[in-house]
Amino acid sequence: MVNSPLNFLRKFWLCAALLAAVWALAHEKAWARCESCPEDQPLDEKTQALALQQADDIFKEVSRLRGLPIKNPVNKAFESRAFFHDYYLKLLQEQYPPSKKRAYEKAYAILGLLPENTDLIQSYLDSFLKVVQGLYDPRTKTLYLANWIDPDKEEQTMAHELTHALQDQYYDLQAFMDRGKDATMDAQFARSSVMEGDAVATALNYSIEDKNENFTQLVNIADWVRMSNLLEESGQKAFGRKVDLHDVINFPYIYGAAFLQKYVKSYGWEGMKYLFEHPPSSTHQIIHPEDFFPKRQKPVRVQIDDLSQSVLKDYSRIWEDTFGEYGLMLLMRQYLAEDEARHSARGWRGDRVQVYETRDGSHEVLTGYVVFNDETYADDFFKSYRSLLNAKYNADIFRRSDDTIHWVSLGQGAGSPTEPAQLNRGPRHEASAQEDLEVYVERFGRRVVFIEGTTSRLTAKVRAALWDVSRPDSKSRHGEDSASTAPRSP
């Protein structure tokens, strides 16, 4: 019998949502003081002692479910909210020194992942401290439980975190995460999907075992969440949905578990050793397991030069990364319907997105280069990005708009000459009063480039520079355009 995961996900959803996000994302997240967390009611000593005893039994059950004998007992301790606050604050302040923190805040605001002028560390910690129930630290080999833990979430929290403890004993979690610390954002999400998907799947099995079922028999977890989003969308508004931190962070938990539903069904839990040794390298592989096994489709690595050394001499490159299929879907979903956003990113093979800022910090430019499996996928993305630009900016001056190029002038804003441009800070854009700003998207073959926020004198130059990129593979499997081939000037 196929059973909906609704009841089981509800039982541990909050405790699984952000419990190990720092580790899972290779230290790509940050936290600070939560100003709106509920008052804690610490458990008494007797209740804590009973919970620690229960943790030993749960660890044995997790070991049985995963088929991995326990090598060593796990240290366990109850800690206060102040402990969790200080733990993550110290870790992430090291990861995000002031200059890097500012760059990420600017870039994430431009991309719509954070509101403008939002403190990255504060935002992540607020989200984390509202839901945290515990964590496993691979450095100290310790399970830390919140001393205010919700009794309804206690078992699922321990099952999830003790799965990480078992992973650590067999696969060395710290080394696993360290090997991915310099990877792209897309590759980090894929890597963390192995670790978090395993923990979510094991916690699901722990919850449903009495029903003689396992998580591979449930309806696809990612599809279930997608349908929930569509129901929410239909009840609120037809197009566009604000992306928040949970949309970004939840990927390894939701899609990682859905990926393992198919992988474990094919290879059993014994196949996890291979995944930890040779993890997926893109969110595309996680979303589409058929492109990871039985044969792995490797992503295309896109490299774009630092344009501040050539056509954007008055700018500095402050951020760049690979977004992947899931990241691009989140960008599109801010202005498009859920289904169209997902459809637009299908067939992804590689990308690179950059953010530039003027030397005085008053203006930014966004650039991107995306490669798809074939021209059909690229055309879908081009058309959706064109719709995104039309929804995002209040502009009616079209320099060119056809089947391959959409080039729009945003005109001059009504603000003073010193007022910073509000690029990507909302559904509409007020251009600088000093000079017209433009947005641009173009498809050539299976490739698409996009530009947002260039001045009218720079758009064509940036466009030409983007087409002059370096890619290792000169041809796709379909044999069409090579990396050295670029379209003519528009």
C-alpha cells in the first residue's frame, strides 16, 4: 500500500528543517540572536536523564534500520538556547568576515534571496533558533539536545541527528564536508543532499516502521511538497511567490530524501557508501536521479572572466557562483508561476552568475550564462526569463524583442542623481536619473545569457564579453554550437 508522507513529515518537519544546515551546506549559512523566539521552558533533570537513556535505544534502532553496527557510543548533552546561539555565531562569523558578509548580503538582495539591508547572520539565526531541537557535532562527536525540546519532536530529532552520528562513524562527516567547502553553491547543495536525505529517510523509517513500510514506498516526497506549493499558490496569487530562507535551505532535506527514495530502492542502503565517496555534483542530478544512476551526467563547468578587468572597469566583481537547476528555479519562481519556474530550468547543464558593484557602491549589475542540454530547453528558459524581466521591471522601451533577444531600456528614474538604483530589490525598478539602464536576455543554440542593470553604453559590450566564455567541452552530445562560437552582434 502506498502511504502519504504527510503525517510523518508533520511529526518531524520543524526539527528536520534546519537542524544541521550549517554542516549540510559546508558552512555556507550564518546565524545570530533570535529576537522573536518563544520563551524556553527547560526540562527538569529527571526528564533529561530519561531522554538521554532513550537516545541510546534510538541509536540502536537507527543502527538496525541502516544496517550499520554502532562502533562507538555517542556523547550526549542538553544545552540552552544560548549555547546554540554562541555555537553558530562563532562558527559563522569565522566563515563570514565583514567584507565577505557584505558582498553576500548585496548579492542575495539583488537575487531576491534576502530583503535589502538585511543582516545575513541575523536572518539565518532567527530562522534556526525558532526551530532548532538539537544537532550532532562531528568535531566533538556529541549529540547536543535543546533543553527546551518539544516532547512531540524528541524521538524524530534524535533519530535524525543520530543518523548523522552513524554516518560520522562510517564516512567521517567532517572530512566529507571539508572536501566540499570550496565547491559551488550548486555542488554543495547536491553533496549535502546525501547527508541530510539519509537522515530524513532514516527518521521517516523510524516513524513508520510499525506499518511494515519504508520511505521508498511513500509517494515522492519532492512531488508532495511541490503539490503543497501549488495549492498554496492557487489560494494566494497566480504568479510569483516570495523566496525565503527556508526555500533555499530545505533543498537537501526534501530533494535529498526524494533522491534516496529511488536510489535506495535500486541499490539498497549498501549503496550509501558509494554516495559518500562519490556524491552527486549538481542539484540537477538530485532532482533527476536518472541523470545520476545508472549513468552519471556530469554538469558543464562555465567560466566567466572578471569583467571588471575589461568592459566593467568602473565596477568590482563582488560575488559569483553556480546556481544550478534548483537555484535558477528559485530565481524564476519569484515572478513566475510554480510550474513555469520549474519547467524553465529543466535540461540544465551548467551556469555561472555574477554580481558587480560600482566603486562607490551605488549601483550593481547582474550577469549570467546558462547552458542547457539542447535548444528546446534553452528556448524555454529564454522565454521564461523574458517574462520574468517584463514582470520585474516597469519598462516599455523595447530596443529589440524577438525569438532570440529581449533587450529593454528602463529609461531614467525620477529620483535624484545620487539616489542608488534599486536593481532587483522588488518587482519594479527605478533607473538612475543620470543614465538609462537596460536589461537583456539572449539565446544562441543551447546557451542563454542575461544582463540586468547595465547602462546603455555598456550593454552591448557586456553581452559580447559574456559570449566569449571558456568551457571545457567544445560540443554537446547533440553536436551543436561550440563554446568558441558566438552569435553576431544584435
